Amino acid sequence: MDTLKKILMLVAVILLSINQAVGQEKKTGSYSDTAGDLYLLEREMTDISEEKLHSIAKGAQELVEEIGPQVEWVHSYVTGNKMICVFKYETREAMAEHASRAGLKISDLQKVETMIGPETAKNR
């Protein structure tokens, strides 16, 4: 039952994210925002209990609020053993400060170059 609940929650998050992406998508199908660049941060996880996820979310939000508006936590995806977090950084310095203060082991960091979705197919 817990597995089904987690799957349903993940599907809901994905659907909400798609809705957000469509709203941010430009006519060309690419993402562009003067408020900052989107990055995907991937980290390995061994404990994905509700308590651990709540603790991670609370800590992440507190740190973002401390750093200020140059860092925005958009949302995160949790899979079986990974968490992929979407952050928006105004500057590289803000990204470096966030990474340093968070003290997290990040497996991979990628800048989002382009976002596509259902609207991309309609814009030609």
C-alpha cells in the first residue's frame, strides 16, 4: 500500500511539473527566464522514508530562505534510490553558496538548456 501511495504521489508531482513547464515554455519550445537558470541536482539516497523526506524538505526550504531570492527550490523528484532536485539560481555564486552550505553529496549537476512539452508539438 505504501508503494502505491508513493507511486500516486510521484505521478501527481510529475503532472504538476508538466503543467508548470508548459506555463514556462516559450513559442520556440525552449526555456528562458531572466530571473535565473534552472539546474537539476541529483543525489543518491538510501533512506526515503516520509520522515526523512520531510526533514530534507524542511532543511532545503530553510536554507533557501536564509540565502535569499537568488536561489529558488522549484521542486524535487524522488525515485527508488535517488532524488532529483530542480533549483533556479540567479548567479553561479548563489549556486556555489547553496551547494557549500547544504553540505550534500551531489551525484550530478546539469543546467537545463531546453524544456519541451505538449505545447512544443503545437508551436510549429
